[in-house]
Amino acid sequence: MHHVADPRDVNRRSFCPMTPDTAISVSATRTCLCNADITALKQVLSNTPNARGLPNSAFTSDAFYDLERELLFTRTWFCIGFASDIPDPGDVAPVWFGDLSILLVRGDDEAVRVFHNICPHRGMRLVREPAKNKRVIACPYHCWTFDKTGKLLRRPHFMGPGDAEGLPHEADPPALKEIRSAIWGDAIMINIDGKAPDFAEHTRHLDAAAAPYGAVREGHNTDNIDYVIDANWKLIVENFIDSYHVKWVHKALEASTPMATYNHETIGNICVGRAPVAEARAGYGGNMPGWPGLSQEAAGTLTYLALFPNLLLVFSNDRMTCFHLMPDGPGRSRERIKFYMPHDALMPEFETERTECVESYRTLNDEDIWLVEELQQSRRSPAFDGGRFSPHWDRITHHFAKQVAEALLA
């Protein structure tokens, strides 16, 4: 059954928050790759003309997914949410990361912090629903109370009936467990194990790709579209960076940026595609004020990229579109599309253009969803051996698959 959240989108797969019952484990017992998977992953590492794609088990196996959570998601910088979802001091939002409950908090100092959403006293989940204007974070079980930096303020009657205030007197009282986090633009990134390279290193190539678009990281979030998709997260990434299908699937996009005009680049942890945009077209850019600091070359170029593992971005002269993927088991993914536009494009006279932009992406996404869901079903066929890579079109798809294989084989 598919869950409908958007009344304009009743025939599409839409977003619903994960519950503890549907959440998947990131703390599963260590699973080992079978010999067939190891052989298949090593073949992914071959040069593009001779390589195969990821094995079917990478898209269908619970055991493979357990390893992704253990060896990939927790060891790198992973996009967990957005600062615009907690815009004001005192805003809090719980998020499921597998079966870990994580809490996003906007402090009185405007800083965003990320904590394990667990009380250090008896392990109770602290916050169950998003909330605004929270003065403190209070455990519903025994009323242990913390400030928005995670510091313990009071634990009433902890030392006995006469200890009503429960002020902590230890030199180092228990506090909320903070998770290493950083922000790029609006995207909140976390590193669960705390051992990933510096965030500046993680985003170095992303920063270079975004630089020609000027103040793109300062855009205002105007609209969101949310989906649940019956496909593995990696298929959605591969489809996003695949320009080979544009000619046959996306007729309106082909009219604006023909398939033959795309070029690709792979560097470090990003896969990049670019195409020239010849003229302004409704829904496809050029009809609103552009980004401050926009270079002349960028004004006529559409750039899309995948930042490994789960953040996808599109830059154009007058908008940035972010696709955030949250894996939800081997056969399901949650996707949120967020739209960002320059301040001057928020004026009332551009309302039609903003709406056209959102609807064009809604159409593009709808054209793609059935494809990735069909691909998910096909990954159960023993006749499929990972497929072949075009030496021209699929270099970036292969690069992404290699990043997955390298993480799992490490």
C-alpha cells in the first residue's frame, strides 16, 4: 500500500514518517559478504567497459543492507535533514536513522545541534513529535530536564524524596549524547561513528561545483515534495545521474536540454553532469532573478550532481533543487525534494514561475518513479548480472557503484 500525503498527488507514492515498527536496524550483528558478492563487487571495480554493475543482492538482500548501514552510512557524512525544518530557537524534530532515534535541535544561540534522542537515565526516547518554542528538553519518564545544548539541568528526586530540585552536583554530570554534525547550505549532515574526514574535505568537490552559482547556498526554501518509493536508494541515485534516458523518458526536458548536450565528470565523492540551457522555458529556468554572484557561464548551464551517499543537487541560474534520500530497507526509500530560490525571486510577481518550477520537477519525478520501481523488481531476476556500462554515458553511474563497492569491500 502506498501512503498519500499530498492532495495534489493522490496517484503517486508519497512520504510518511517512519515509525519504530517500520524503522530498520543500524546496530545489527555484523554480517559478512558471501563469496559471490565479493566476486561481484570486485568486478564493479574494473574499468568501465569491462565492469558490471552492483549485484542483485545489493538491491534486494537484508544482509547486504545491514552491511551498508554498518560500513557505509555510519562511517561517512550522511544527510539526515534540513535546518529549515527547525528554523527558530527552541524548535526540535525527531528523525529515525534506521532504528536510532535522532533529535535535531535549534539552540537559543541559533546553532543546530544533533543528539541521540535518548535520556541517559533509563534510555527513554525524549521527543516523539516535532515541536516549537521548547524552553528545555524534558524526559517524559522521570522528568530529567536538559537545555538545548544537551546539558543536564535537573533530575527531580533522584537522590530521594527530599531532593525535589534534583540539581546535579557531579563534576561531569550525564548529558545528552551529541552526534558529530555540520551543515552545507540547508542540509544537516551527521557522522555517527565520529571518524569520517573533516567536513570541509567531504564537501571540497561539492563547493567547487557550486561556486560558479554564487550565493546558491543562501537560497530560501520555498517548496517541498515528499515521496515513498518502492525501490532501493541506489537505484534512485543511479537514475538521477543517468542522462542516457532523457531522450526517451523526459520529452519536456529533452526539448530544453537535449540528451546529446550532456557532459559528465567524476571527482572524489561526487558525480557531476552538466548541460547548456539555451533559452528560458517555463518551469526550466531563466524566468526569475538569478543568484547573486552568478558567473556568465553558469547562467547558461544546468549542473546536477550526487554527493555520496545520499544527497543529490541541481543548480541552475535561478534555483537550487535538493533531493534527499533516506534508505528504508533494501526495497524502499523515502525521498524529499526541496526547492531553493534567490531572495528576489520570492517577490509576488514571480509566483507563477515558482509554481511552474515545482510542477516541472513533480512531473520529472513522476516520470522516473515507475522506472526505478520496475528496476527494483528486475533485480530479483537471475538473468540480470549487473548489466553493462556505456563508456560514454555511464561513467558517472559506474563511479557511484564503485564508491559503494569500495565501502563494502573495505
